[in-house]
Amino acid sequence: MRRREWLNLGKGLLLTAAATSLGVAQQRGKKPIYVLAWSERTEPKEHYPEGHNGVIAAFLNKDPNIRAEAVSLNDPEQGLPPEKLQRCDVLIWWGHVRHGEVRDDIVERIVKRVKDEGMGFIALHSSHYAKPFQRLINSPGHLGGVGHGREEHIWVVAPNHPIAKGITHFTLPDEEYYAEPFQVAEPETVVFISTFGSGHWFRSGLTWSVGKGRVFYFRSGHETSPTMKDERVLKIIRNAVYWCARRSP
Ligand code: ZN
């Protein structure tokens, strides 16, 4: 076979593989879960040139049952125009120092989508102070303390929960610590607890049902730690997407 023929054969195989994975999703008769990965984009460029939202969306898009899009506070309508938010099944949020810039009318729309229409909401790390998170769980989200935690041990304390599927105890080499008490509404399930090299501990994976919707908070994801590139962390987020969307992988 000539080189061109080989190339064509390769292309054909790739197309077949793509069609097969698309077919698997379609066979189940379900449309892909539409995810918006939102960030305020203050992650340092040297650590996350594509942002937490870009890393998360790229990982989720490897799953044929998920269609993820990275959006940010810098986009028109702060990344959440009404038609996009209306289509969204699960909204993933990472904010840190620009919480106050998020428009209240957009927060209201998010809360309505979750409570009345069942959209899922996943808050990551410093989003414990994000306006939509505070509104959804009706709590201030204050921490008992924050600082350099050294290593973070993540313990699975609800191993049968769908968000813990395929996850066992693991350690992140360098993270910020958050300390209890975490001022949030009583969670439905504590899925993960973290202990830190600094001696602190924190409930680091929490779920709530809010009206028709599901909310998950995950602690890890400091902007100067490599956490968001960790496959285990990304798998937890993917599991949470399925759980929030009331779907199984
Ligand atoms: Zn942080």
C-alpha cells in the first residue's frame, strides 16, 4: 500500500472509532450532559495557561456522554448568557478574588435553574465564597482557617457514593489547607475528608439537594498547586457531573 492509502485507511479507522463512541452515547438514547466549566480566570498563567475551566472542559470532553465548554467572567454576559445557562445541565464554578464582580441577576438565574429546574452546581475550592454557592446553601461559607497545608490526604468516607466511584485514599503533594469549622448548611453526604501535613482537617467533599437540583462542593484546587491536573481530582469532578445530572456513566 502506498503512503497516501495508508493515511486514508488511518483516517477511515479514526472516523469509525469516533462514530462508534458517538454511537454508544446515542444508543443509550440520551443526549450528552452539557457542562459549563466557569472560571473568573485569576489562575496564574504560569501554572494554568488555559485556566481551571480549560483543563476541566478538556478532560470532560474525552467522555462521549459529556459535552463541556469553558467559559469565564471575562466573556460577554460573564460567560453565562441566558440561552447557554438554559441549556446547561451542570455548572462547574471556580472563583477566588472576583466574587463581588459576578452580577446579581446572573446569580439569581443560576439559583433559579438549580432550585426550580434541576441544574447541577459544582463549587470548587475558593468558591466557598462564590455568590451562587452561598445563595444555594444559604450559608456564609466561612472557614476556620487557611494557609499552607503542605500535603493533602484525601480520605473517602462515603465509598458507596457515586462521586467516590473508582476513588480510594490519595495524597496531593502540595496544597493550601482549609480548617474546620466550615460554615455551610448541614450536608446530605460527606464524601471526602482531608487531613493536611500542617495538622488541620476539613470536610472536603460535600453534597446537598437544593430544590430540584444537586450541589457538590470540592475543596482542592488551589491556583498555584498542580491539583487541577491530577487525574484523580478530575475523575472526582467527572463523577460529580454525572451525579449532579442524575445520570450514570
Ligand atoms: Zn486557594
